[in-house]
Amino acid sequence: MTMREASAFAPVNIALAKYWGKRDARLNLPTNGSISVTLDGLGSETRVKFDETLSEDVLILNGEEIRSSESLRKISIVLDELRSIASARASARACPARVPSARACPARVSSRNNFPTAAGLASSASGLAALTLAASRALDLDLSSTKLSEIARRGSGSACRSFFGGFVEWKRGELADGADSVATQLQPASHWDLRALIAVIDDAPKDASSTGGMTATQATSPYFRTWVESAQTSLGPIRNAIAARDFAALAAAAEENCLRMHACAMAASPPIVYWKPQTLAIQRLVREMRANGIDAFFTIDAGPNVVVISTAAHAAEIRARLAASGVTRLLEAKLGEGTRSS
Ligand code: PMV
């Protein structure tokens, strides 16, 4: 019997080498590779139910129906891809009765983030990854993590990295169809006991979405080409620092990558500035801590919040110093495993 309903959990991932630019906007193929860490425990729990009585896909996020066309577009891209695989398989199995329903059947997607919404963490990566696994299970498709990751990427680029635990690389790839632009695990979470401390500065919706911000940067920043070259060049040192567990080298390369991404966005026209005064104050504090022998570096996505990465041994000290500097909301996570059925 075909299952019509299934759930999955997908973790948040934080990029140490950022995805910022699309070489193909329709397929969500990046201009440059990226490397992330997968966080333990923080993520999205998503239930998908295919339901012939619906007239279109429905998205419920944290108990509220979402009508934003951007969010609905992202989930429907993923669902359409999976519905078309299901219908192709059904016709190959000479089961024509199921073909129209698999192709057209709308889904109700109910997703919950287990981190406070006020954390200001992007939920699109974990949400789209969980949706992809849950919908594939509901349609009885037994797809590899690599295939699932490729499908999730179509909805949100960074979602492709959430399928794997620990340290993950999403390759830029060269092929026009994106077959070689896939995410793979570089090292499991057990390789290196790092911590992510997320300093929440502002939970208001960000001024520009990631997609809007990266598209505008690409179109108008005179530094975009240099950013792409530099981002590609930073991958080797970041990969090597992770393999060697060389914290100082990872700190230098990841902060440089982050600041170059933001510098490139700030040079767009009109400028894209995600930072608030406290974003800068924490950067300074982190650099001071590092100069004083504490293992800490920062990274910042398309928003004002700062993620401080540290070794396990130094996490408590950093937490105390961030609190003393006025950070009132702080989330902490170890590195963990990738997306799983639930
Ligand atoms: O996957 P998107 O479209 O939400 O873009 C993610 C962009 C950054 O978070 C800034 C960088 C990254 O690699 O996650």
C-alpha cells in the first residue's frame, strides 16, 4: 500500500564558507562552493500529507498558515519534483491509475522549528530538507541522500547541506544540469567537538531575503567576480583546517570568507547591509578573545546575528564573556547528524 503521509527532522546548518551567488537561478546552482557545520538538535520537524481534497499545496509553519508566495513557491518546487518522480515510476510499473494522482495530488505541509522563532535563525534550509525527506517517504520513494539533497537544493540552496552530519561541502560543480553540484560529508560530527554559540541580536525579519540579497549583489556589486574567486580559493584552506583540526587556520579562513561576502553585498547598489552595531561589537570581542588564547571565531549569515564557533573546552568562557558584553539571548549547539525520518 502506498504511504500518503510521513514526517522527518532536519537540522540547521551554518556555513563557514558561504554560498552567495547563483550560476543558475532556476536550478539554484551556486557560483561558488560552500562548507558548513550541521548543528545538533536545532532544526525543523515536518509532516507531509498528500491529500486529494486540497486544491493546492498548503504550508503551516509553527501552527500558522503561510501565504507568502515565496515560501509556497519553494515548497512546490520540491513537491513537484518528487511528484514527477513518483508518477514516472508509477507509469514504468504500468500502474496508470496512480499516475494522474501522483502528478497532481496537493500536499499539506506542517512544519515546526524547535528553536525559538526569536532566534532569528534561517529556517529555510532545515525546513526544505525535512520537507524533501518526508514527502519522498510519503510517496514511497526510496531515494539516496545525494538525490534528496539535490531535490532540496532546488527549493533552497543551503538545504542540500542539511542531509549530512558534521562538516559538509556543497560543490559548485561545472555541469549545466547541476549533477555534479552536490553536497557531501567532509568529516562526521565526531571528528572535532566544536560548538556553535548563536548570539541573537535582532529577531525582526531581515531587510533583504537571502535570495533577494544574493541576486542584487550579483547584479550590481562591482566586487562580485572577485568574491567568487576568493570564495572558491578559501575552500581548500577551510577543508584542510577541518581535516587537521587546526582551529587558528579555520578561524582565519572562515572569518575572511564571511567578511568578504558581506563586503561584496555592502558594495551592491543600493547597498545591502545586514549588520547592526552589536554585530560589529561581537566581532571585535571575538577577535580580542582569540588574541587572548581563546578558541573563538565568528560567522554571520544574511542577518545581524553572530554565530561564534568554539572548541568545547572554551565554550563556557565565551558564553560568559558574551553575556557580560550585553548579549541576552544565546543558543548553543554541538555538531550533529543529518536529516532523518521521524
Ligand atoms: O539557501 P539560502 O537561499 O537561504 O541562502 C543561504 C545564504 C547564506 O546563509 C548567507 C550562506 C550559506 O551558505 O548558508
